[in-house]
Amino acid sequence: MTAPARHISIVGGGIIGVSSLYYLSRALSRLPAGSTLNLYEAGQDVAPAASGKSGGFLALDWHGTATADLAELSFRLHKELADEFSGREKWGYREVETLSVKFDSNRSRSKGPASLDWVDGKHVSSSSTMGGNGTTAQVTPRPLVRHLASEALKVSGVSIHKATRVVAAELDAASGRVKQIKVRNAHGSEEDVESTDLIIAAGPWTGALASSLFSNSEAGLPSLLRKAKKIGGSRAHSVVIQGSRPTTAHCLFTDMRYGNKAAAPEVYAREDGTVYICGGSDEVILPENESDIVPDLKATAKLIEQAAVLSPDVLNVDKGAKVKAEQACYLPISEGTGSPVITGDAKSGIYIAAGHSCWGITLGVGTGKVVQELVTDGKVSSADIRMLQ
């Protein structure tokens, strides 16, 4: 008897959802004839939230026991993708030297490395290497996500539905497996779509979806949804500044003192001459829609000020630098486990991949790969994710 087609639905168009789409598209030919793969993103484009507003820092060996193996896989896949698709040109992939920098504008110490010529070295009290020689790298996330999406769409049977929200899911009463989902487009029209597998990769919205999608289902729900319901978000701010002259391939984790102020921004110089600066988070309630996320301009103003103090000749808007973006996003936090939740229930066809906090880009492509294995093979062979299930 011919196996029935599988209709796989992914909720969420960030790095996790799109990486899952990409690797599943590569495995779609292994599934029964007529199988389909659909991604639904509530925003107007892929990577509209944290994935598109993150720094894109990649680290090989900065991770705890639960995610160390996944991080190693993902770091390798990032390089493989960049090598295959000219990632340096298309999404700014490059290896970087990562430094811890202590900076005090009230003292003159001149302890900064000579190579870091865009930072005010006379006020660097100390610096040390945190990563380099192939152990830290970076990408510009939104172009990466868009590229993976475009590659997935080259495969027959793959579709991406933007400005489309998944609002309900139904399980078959007899088997307990996903039967269909209900989607709503930007005009409010709703449609029932056949679905045998459902991957929830909606970042900080995962918890709300896990609580609401199956509210009308009469079948028993898998226990993995309990973990998913505890995934929420914490707001973080960032700015992107076009420097007045080129910078170097450095990512900085700073400890700053200037005047009577203290701060610890992370500063990532990018291939295109922009510099991404982020720091701090707050507990403003996550809005229902990505489009309703707005930055606190007082918070971004502090980051712009800190950039000018750290790099007065290159990142100072009064000396030719330009602010390209002031933005906020919500880091997806797994309050129940403190680690990402990457798990699946083959009986119900429900899978969860979310809660990566600030490591979404680093772990993203690896997560997509192991989600593909969970869905198509029923087990993960590329990385040890047992502590994340």
C-alpha cells in the first residue's frame, strides 16, 4: 500500500522556521508522493522580528552542556551554507575576533590592541580575547533568512504564506494526529488547510500559540505542549550605525564607564561598514503582532551615546556617522527550562522549536536540521538534543 502524503505546516518565519523549511525542502523527495511543505508567517516578510533585528553573532564553544552539541553542528552548517552560496557577499558571513573590552573615559590607560583602530584606545583599560581563529563568526541575519527561504522555494511542493496567521489546529479524534489547521490572511479571510504535521517555531509567540491553537480539539494533547506554553519574550533594544569610515572584523563585549554612567553594550562591526550595538532588556509585555513592537527611544539613544563615547571618530553621529536603525525585538525565553525547546511527538505530528534566547541565530540553522530529522526520520542523528526535549 502506498503511504499517504504528508502535509507539513511550519508556524513562524524567523531563523528557526525558515531553517526548518530549508532542510525539510532538501528532504521532501524522501517523503511519499504528493507531500507538501508550507510556512506561515504573520508578518509581511520572513525574519520580521528578532531574527531580522539581531546581531548575528556566532560562537562555536560558548555554550552549556544542553546546547553544546547543537552549537557545534550549527556553527559548521553556517560555514557550509556560506561556502555553498557565497555567504560573505550575500549575508556578510565572516570569521571575527571577539574581545572583552573594559573602557573608562575618566582614565587614560591605552591598553587596547592596535588592530582595533576605530575604538578610542586611550581609554581602554584592558582587553582580552574571547574568541577567534575560527571559533567566532558573524552573519547579517535577515539576508541569510531570506536566502534560505528563496532556496527552499525552488523545490516543488514548497510554499511560503506571508501576512498569514495560523489561528487554530485540529487533531483527528481517532488517531490524535494533526488533521488540519485554520489560517487567516491579512484581509481577515479564513481557510481550513489539510495538515498532517505542525511545527511551531514562532519565537516569543510560541507559548501563546501552544495555549490557543488546540483549544477546540477533543483529542488528547501531547505533553510537549506544556513546555511550549512557558515560552515567552523579553524586549531588547539595538541600533545599527553606519560608521564614518571602515571598521575591522571585531565583535566586542564591553564594560564601559563614562562620566558617572556605566553600561555594557555588545558591539558587532559588520562587513558592510555598519556596526550593530545592543544592550539590556526589559519586561514590557509582548504584543500580539510583530508590527506593534516599538523601541523605547530613550533606550536606543543611550546606545547611540555609548557608541559615540567608545568610538568618537567613527561611530559619532556628530562626526559623520549615520544611524540606520533604532529597533526593539523580543528574545524568545523558555521560562520552564532555561534552554531551547526542540522536540516532537510523532504520534500527534506536533513539533516545537523555540526558546533560543539570544542564541537564535547561532543555533538556528542547526535547529532547522534537527527539526528536519525529527519530522522525516523520527529521530535526531546530527546532534545530541536530549536535554532540550
